[in-house]
Amino acid sequence: MPQQAMNCIIIEDYEESRKLVEIFVEKTRMLNLIGSYESAVEAINDQEQKLKVDLVLLDIELPEMSGMEYLRTLETNPVVIILSAQESLTQDFIWLYREHIPGGGKIRIYRKPRRRYLLEKDRVL
């Protein structure tokens, strides 16, 4: 029996990064993009997607409200993929997330995509 695609949203303030993640999601059969936002506040205000999200692709450093603050507002417990431009990503963030977010949930951290990398790897996606 085929597995149903995961409904996902993207929250990323940097337009180029957001567009690159959108391209990746569109090329991934198991993902269904239901929203793409430049701020956490914009995502919160979209009542349509609130309870339908299985996966959040999230930048942590956002204007108005951080990604961590956004996670605290969730009523459900989706899988979270953190998108970060930082060179060093530590387990400290995962600990902080699990300690401070009700339900804990699954979380992974990845470096933000770069346009050149996606164009070079386009055949693999």
C-alpha cells in the first residue's frame, strides 16, 4: 500500500533559500507543500494549515518571532527539520528543543541549501 505524502510547510525569511527548499520539496514525491512563509508570524496566521502539518522545514533566526518561539505555539507535534546557515550545529539545540517544547517530537538539523549545490546535484534530487 503506497504511503501518503507528508504535508509540509517552509518557514524561511531569506527568499533565495526558501525558493530552493520549495524546489526540493516539489521534486520529492513523499512531500506535499501546503505553505511557504517568510516569517513564523505569517505561518501562525494561516489557520488553514495549522492542524494539517506533518513536517516543518524551519529557519531558527527569523524576524519578529524565532523558530524556537514558533515551535512553542504548535498544537500538534510534527517532524521538524531545522535549516541553519551556521557552520557548527550542536546537539545543544536538540536538547533545548526536547526540554522546552511539549511533546518533544522528532527533529533534525541541516545546513541551508546553496543555489550552486542544488544546481549541481539536480539530477540526484
